[in-house]
Amino acid sequence: MLQKLIAVAVLTLAIVMVSGCRKKPAQTETPETEVKSQADYNEMAERDINSENMQAELDKLEKEIQQESTGGF
């Protein structure tokens, strides 16, 4: 009787140990977003804004600011 009880306990313990040691699924990597620095924005501005399109860029920025201040995202 004691041998059966020990055998059941050992078997139960072995099953619990085996089922608890399963390999966890690999996590999918999420792409990290790149954070731009002030220098990056300055470089973009110098490249994209010139004397020919300066007024149009300013108008575009003013329109965006106006929309954000009125809640019209």
C-alpha cells in the first residue's frame, strides 16, 4: 500500500514537473520607433525649406497649429 502511494506521488510529481517545463513561445519583436533629435529636425528643415517654398511651409504650419488649437486634429 505504501509503495503504491509513493509510486502515485512520484508519478504525479513527474507529470507536474514535465508539464511545467514547457518551452515558452518566442515573443515576436515589435519594431522600435526611431526618435528624432532636434539636430535631425534642423537637418530636415534645412533640406526641405528654401526661399522659394518658405511662405508655403509657414502657411502650412500655421494651418496645422490653428487646427490643433481648435481641436480639429
